[in-house]
Amino acid sequence: MNRQVFFDPQRKRWKRLRRILDLVAVFSTVILVLFFLNVIHKQDLPELLLPLPKRNYKALREPQETASLRAKSPRPVRRKTRRRPSEIPFNSGEGLRAAYYVDDDPGSYASLKSHIHQIDMLFPQWLYVTSADGALEGASVAQYPARLYPIVTPRGVLGVDPQNMLRDLIAANHEDTEIFPMLSNYNVLTQEWDESVGPMLNDAAARQNLERQLAEFFAANPGYRGLNLDLEELPDDAVDSYYSLIEELYRQMRPKNLRLYVNEGVGADNSELALLAQNTDGIVLMNYDEHEVSSGPGPIASEDWFENNLKRVLNVVPKEKLLCAIGNYAYDWTMSIPDRRSRQKPKVLNVDSISVGEGWQRASDAESDVYLEGDELNPHFAYDDEDNHARHQVWMLD
């Protein structure tokens, strides 16, 4: 009797085939799991050994008399006593150091972690006022899109230190770094200084609302030692009200042993500086932007300009109330390249505000040497973008 080739009454072949199918299913499942894990972790694909596109940049050489940059960082000096930083008069030989911190830059935390042992006073950018009613706000900027949220709510006071990262970092390193949250009118949604701060300052009720919420914030966070105030680009009719806010805050915070430090530009006149010296624990002098986005290219804070600002301010402000803020950024001015036969001067086409790291990267891309220009002692380099027929002048403050 003829039997079919695939006839298997005892199902022996089916058992072997079932084992093979089970193994294939397990293997396929493992492959899918690994694939989804890679997608979740967002691993970058390799460059496939393809050459990166080369931009048509041409470095501009500086005159021979300018020295190429070969700078060394000074050896850090720690405080001489173990007093709390906020209890030590400024410029009294203790070597106090203050630093700013932002949540929206991943490199900021890494830098803080590396240098926390050198920092006595930390000003994290945590508090905002962007509404005419003076409501105190926090910002979630570590994730996109950024959002603002109320600090003082009917349910209580919300936190501003994500996962208590800064507090835990300071404790883990056994440091006595003090935290002074910064309050500004910078709007993280529009990336601009908010103009609604003007009506808020001119409204006594709105100012009192802001002051009340700040008091609740510090009562809920006794570990914070005070406030750094940085309201900028104020309308002219709100300047007097701004100084009223400062006087009111200082009067309320001083009995609670909370410090008030106020940022002020070097363009402030002597009367404004004298008023701040009387109604703050310290003036943070923003000693930079000699050249900036609305000017032509040039040093951000040349040596003579920097020193002369300090000399002038110290004639008005006691040194015990002065903190000198040093910039750490760069500007890249994009300039036109006039025809050689034309007598027209180069025009500013665009200005990029960039980090020092981005400045060094652009110098590397253009294969341009970075120089300390003359007596200004600000790093500088230039290059031509021949594709766009534009010249770049880059000044850094490092």
C-alpha cells in the first residue's frame, strides 16, 4: 500500500518542527525588544564612514605682533575662614566666589558638579515674574516645550529645584555653598525680557503681591539664603518703581536674615548706584557688553574698559557691597565684504550670541587661530565664509 510522503501518524516531525518554531519565536521576540530599547534610548547611528561636508571657510591671519592665546587657569584659592559666605564682607581677602546656574543647559550641571568645591554663593535661575499682577513663577525648561507655572498655589508652595539636584549635590560634597535663587523678568517662552514687568512695578498692589509670594517662598524653603534680583530692559517710566520694589524687599528681608543682591549694568549713573548700595546687601556689577548685539564688532570687555568701570563704581559703592560679574560668552558678527574698489565700510548683517565653546568650535571649523587682540585681552578671531560672501568677526570673553 502506497503511503503519502508527508504522512506522519505519530507526529514525530511535527514535534521537531514545533521546537524549531518556538526557538524562532523566542529569538524574534528578543530582537524586537532590543530594537525598541534602542529606539527609546535614542542611540545615534554611526557616521557610516562618510566624510563630513566641508564648509568653504577661509581663516584671516592676524598681524604678527598679536600673540596667540595660551592661557592657563589660575589655581583656585579657598576661603580662609569657615564663616558662612553671606556673613563675610565682600573684597575682604576671603576670596569669595559666586556663580550662576541654569537648568536648560545640560553642561551647566556637569560644570557645577566639577567646580562645586570652588563656589561659595550660587545664583540659580529659578524664579520669574512675567505678569502684570506680580505672580511669582517657576519654569520647567529641562524638557521641550518649556512652560511657566505658579510657585505659590492654594495647595502650597511648589519647588524649583528639580529632584533636589543642587541641594543633594552640595550635601554629597560636604560643601557650605549657599543658594540665592535669581528672580528675573526673562520669559522662557518668548526668549525675551518681558515688558509686562513695567505695569507690575507701577502698580503698588502688584508689587505687594510679588513681595508676599516671595516671603511665602522663602518661608517654605529655609535653606535658601536670599534673592538675586535681575529685572532688565525696563521702560523709563518704571525705573523709579523698580527702586521702590528694591527698598521694600530689602526692608522686609533684612529682619529675616535674608540677603538681597541686585544686578546692575555698568551704565548706571552714580545716583542709582548710591541708592542700590543703601538698599541692598550687594550690587552685582555686570561688567561686560562693551560691544554687543546693537553695536559693531569689538571686545566684549577690554581690559582698560573693565578696570575703569570698577574704579568709577568704587568711588560710589563701598567695596564690601560690590560683586564683579564676569561674562563668559561670545559674539559672532556677520559682516559684509565690500568690493575692493568701493569705499563703503563693512555693514553688520547679523549678530549671533553664542557660548565660548561654540566660539572655539567655529574657530576650529574655519582653521583660524584665536588671538588675544592688542591690550584688550579678549580672545578674537576672524574668517571669511566664501560661500555666502560674508566675513565673520568673533569676540569671546572666556
